[in-house]
Amino acid sequence: MASIEFKQVVKRYGDSPPTVPGLDLHIRDGELMVLVGPSGCGKSTTLRMIAGLESVTSGELWIGDRLANQLPPKDRDVAMVFQNYALYPHMTVFENLAFGLRVRRQPQSLIKSRVEMAAESLGLGDLLARKPGQLSGGQCQRVALGRAMVRDPQVFLFDEPLSNLDAELRVQMRGNIGRLHRELATTSVYVTHDQVEAMTLGSRIAILNGGELMQVGTPMALYGDPDNVFVAGFMGAPPMNIVTVQNRGSGLKNSLVDLQRDGVEGLAGELLLGLRPEKLCHAAAAPAHWPRIRAAIEMVETLGAEMLVHLSVGGVQGDERMIARLPGLQLLTPGDSLELAFDPDAVYLFDAASHRRIRESRPVAVAEPC
């Protein structure tokens, strides 16, 4: 196993602006680090630099105690699982699993034992004689995982390995990858654009945007303590409600929110207010001192045990909108008016110009919904 460290790493293609403008990131030995962000944020490029499939323009990339900038891919001792499986169609499952070991001229006894161990761990024991064309998408992905496992590398790299699978298989494969990491404790770097995958798999998560590292931390630290609007909106499904409010000195106000609040006198006249959807609840069930919101229901997404209620003020062209996560066993109709309340201590404040978090002395209530 090995740690990975990026020291001011830049990746640039030709004369274009850098895809990765100067990354500083330390991935600890044995952890599962998830790189997450929107398309084009540089996460796959970062992964490919670790693998040696992309060169480092400047800066230093360390794998363990070795500077890897000029190290050939074959000497990095990393194994990569690709989005499109990349299996050899003319080979059986056994041959696909064994291929990397045979290229390295490993003894046949070692190849057989490692392949059988990986096949048993991934439930492929009955499929070893089949070829990829005879397998389902989930089975192909398990073969791709097994091919990386048998190498016993010091680093696993996962490049959006579940994006081609349906929803049920993605949940199953997430469980397989999480279980394998707990069993093997091998340093792993996992790239995805899906924040649910990031939250459920990562020991820590690094959030990228435009090649820049927005924040790195444990899943719950990023969810409960975001540094900026981008992280606040990216982590969580549905995302945090972010609305513009006017700072009146003694409180914050817009067409939805009227919040009396101490300590905002010295802040800018316009701020961004953040509130998680699960922090909104029916006004009748809330304490009397909690601020109220009265808005029209635009749309209701029924999800069984819960529902997502889209709210607006001012009709279809309403100037402020929010989403509330409410219990699902109730009848709510688009067009109706709804009164909700929220804990004032659950509010986040951000600077409207820089989008950076304004940290106050009071803690944010994030542990439980209201």
C-alpha cells in the first residue's frame, strides 16, 4: 500500500488554460478517496495522472516514497477499473482475470490461487468458463474488479465504474466495492460525478470544480460544514436551498424568509442564505419562535415514505424558490398554499460576492431533521 500526494500539480494541454491549475491533495495510505465534481472538473484527468496515462505538466506527484512524474505506468504498481469494463471479448472470465499476472510471468500456481480467490469473493466462481459476451453488465463489472484485485497492487483506481449500470446494480456494486476496500485496506481513488456514490463509499471526499479543489473531508463533514456555496449545493440530494436575502442589520429578509438574527450588523447588505430541505417542516408541528415560510406549491415529487415539495412565491415566475423534504403520507396539491417553519440555528450564511461561507459562533443544527 502507499499514500499519494499532489504538490502544486498542473495539467495543461497545449496553450489552453490548465485543466488542473495547481492541485495540492494528500491521499492517505489505505483510505478510499473519492474525487467528485461536475463534468469537466478535472477528476478523471487527475486519476489518469496517477495511473501514468496523462503526464504531469508541472509540480510533483508522489506515490509512496517515489516521485512518479516520469515513472512509466507499468512501474507504478497501480490497477485501474474503467467505466467501459475493457474486457478481452475472446478470453474467458478466468483468462481475463489471469491476464495481468501472465503478462508479468507469475507462476501458474499463484495465478490459479489468486484468480480463484477473487472469483469467490466476487461471486464469479460459476462463470469462469464464460466469455464477456455471455455476461450481464453487472457480471462484466465484477470481472473488471476481479482483474484489478488479482494484481494485488499498492493503489486501486476507479474511473466512474458504475455509470453504465442500472440503479439496482449500482447499489449492489457499491456494496461490493465498499466491502472489498474494508477487506483489502488498499489505497483507492474513486472518480464519480454522483454525490450519492461519493457519500456512501468515501473515507474522505475531494470536491473539484474547474480543476480546483473546493474542499476535502469526510462525507458528513462536507455535508454539515461546507466551505462555500458550491460544496453546499453539490453535497446532498436534493441540494441545499440557497436564496438571496437582504441584511436589515437586525435580521434577514426576502419574499420567502423573514429571519430575526443577531450578529449580522457588520455584514454586507446582500447575503446568501442556505437551508437543507429536511430542515423545513409543517408550521403546526414547530415551536412558536421558529420563523415561518408561506409559499405556493409548484410541484410535488412523491417518493413513498417522503416527498419533495417545490415551493415558490409570486406564481410561476416567483422570485424565490425552495424545496422541502416532508413525510410522504399526506396529500399536497400543486397550487395550494403551504406554511412551513425552520430552526433558525439550521441556517447557513454565505457571502454573495465570493460565495464563501460566513462562519458564526453559533453551531449549525445539522444532525436531525425538524
